[in-house]
Amino acid sequence: MAIENWVGDQVESLTAFRRDLHQHPELLYDTLRTAATVAEALRAAGVDEVTEGIGRSGVVGVIRGQSNNSGRTIGLRADMDALPIEEATGKPWASLVPGKMHACGHDGHTTMLLGAARHLAQSRAFDGTVIVIFQPAEEGGAGAKAMIDDGLFDRWPCDEVYGMHNRPNLPVGEFTIAPGPIMGSVDEVKIRIEGRGGHAARPDQTVDPLPIAAALIQAIQTITSRTIDPLDSAVISLCTIEAGNAFNVIAQDVRMTGTVRTLREEVRTHVEGQLNSLVKNVAAGFGAKGHLEYIRHYPVTVNHERETELAARAAQEVAGIERVDLEMPPVLGGEDFSFMLNMVPGAMINIGNGRSAGLHHPEYDFNDDVIGWGCSYWTTLVRQRLPAA
């Protein structure tokens, strides 16, 4: 119940690999250096097939076991992209790119999967095929969907697919997971209130969109408080408002943007319908026009029950039963691994990052002590799911 022995020989080189990625962060689909570095490392490890450019800049590796009597294939996924944040860690390996940093630990995710791929390609101690998936553009670009649309699961069909994310302030060597909805849908809201502008000294000759916007903001808060079961989860946050350009001119229109997060597709659809109704009717009540653009980005991330149990079993073998929490509470942050889970049965597990700043914080840094635990989890999962004949 500990880090596997083979990892000890790899930790130093994997740490150097992770810190190199950290110094050279890339955003969304512009992960060209990262993808090339990963592909080169996979080829050097003896991975059977390495394909680049899937979903624009994703990398897929194929590792065949010592036998294939089962004919089974499992997919393991890591994300590669960074965030548009100025780093404030002061670490020797801090980002060398102004305004960009790995503030979510994707450099660590990539490194842990690479380490597992090295060992699997060397040992081949499994029956079946492992597909390692290195994905771009998790941070708002839906890179998982792009890889799927580019034929990921058509070209490399998987019976199961698994993901892993680090969790700050969960002790190193601990894991947490749960079946069902674990992360929220991610939707974008764009609202325009179209009034009639004019001189601020003659408001009676205008249809002022600002009080309409104020009324609409208040009304929108009642969607969650008065139309949704209190035991369900939903967040509607209006985050920007823009109107006018002079102190003595009543604006022609007001524009607002925000986000909606839910844990059930039925609630998501309900919120969209309520927003459409309120935007249109509140504006109409004041003699204005209301326009809503509702953009669905990521679906709810739903762990499949059987695969959650299987992922937990692998984590328990690595860390011990008492260090694997099977009742992880859901959060309303989003994750585009949801697209993969909608296509293939699977589960995402969280691995402890120890005491650290939160995700997306300028002082966040992936804890290199986690690398061995993550590599061991991946290889244990393969060994359990594809036992050697």
C-alpha cells in the first residue's frame, strides 16, 4: 500500500519533466510545444503508436500488453493546457511566459500519465490495450469534445475511460471520488436589454435600460430560490454589466454576462427556460426588448457507478482503504472530461496535492511529491482492469 518501486527510479526525471512544462505554459489549443514534448517522450519510452494533432493539438498513444486475449481497451486521460494568470509562486521553476502559468496542475497531470506510460510500455504486464490521451484546451476550450469530434473514440475505441485531477489541501497520498454528478455543467449567459436612449435631463422621453437591468438582476435570483427544489444545486452568477459612455446620457442598451452551473441536465434546461422568460418579459414590462444568448459549454460531469468502484479499488490498493474517500461532495466547477464520460463509461478521481494555494490562484503550484502516487494509481488501475493472462 504505497508508491510502486519502479517509480523511485523515475521520480527525478519526471519532476524535471514537470518543471519544464511548468516553465513553458501554453493556453487552450496552442499547446504545440507541450504536445511535441509529450509525443517525443512517448516515442522514447517505446509506446507502440503515437499520433499528434488529434483535436488540433492533442496526443494519443497506444500501448499493447503482453497479450490481448480479452480484446479489451481502456483509456487514460490527462489535460495539458495552462491559464492566463501571472504566476506569483517565486519558485525556481516558475513560468517564463508573462501572463501565463500552470495554475491548475495540468503539468502534473500530464507528467503522471507520462510516467505511467513509460512503465506500461516497458513492462507490458497486462492483457489488452491502453490508450493514453493527452488533451488540450480543458480550460474553457472544450478540448475533449474537439478530440472526440476528430475521431478519438472512433479510431481508438475504449471500453472504459478514466481521468484524474489534483485537489489542493487534500493530503498527499489520499484520494477522493464518488459516483454520479461530481462537477457542474458550465454555461455562458449573454443578456441585452434594448431600451431607448436620450438626454439624462429628459428621462420621460427614453426607455432607460438601467432600472430594467436592476429589476432583471433581482428577478433572476428568484430562479434558484423559488423555482428549484432546495435539494438540487444551481448557481446563476451575473458577473459583468456594461452601459453608456457619458454622465448625462441615458444609454440605448445594457449588456450583461454571467454563468450558470447545475448538477442535473433537467435543472440546466429549467434554468435556461426561466432565464428566457424573465429576460423577455421583464424587459417588455418596462417597454423594452430583452435578448438572451444561452451558450452551453460543458455538460455535467457524471461518474459511472461501476467504474467509480473500480477506480476506487485501484486507489485503495495504492494508498490503503482508509485513505480513499468514497463520498466526495460535488462541486460546481466544470470539467470537459464530461464529454468523454458521456461517450464511454468511466470515472474521474481526485488525488491530494497537500497544503497549497487553490486551483487557478497565482500562488498555486503542483506538488511534485504527488507524482509517484499518481503514476502508481494509473499502473495499478491498468493491472486490475487488464490483468495479465
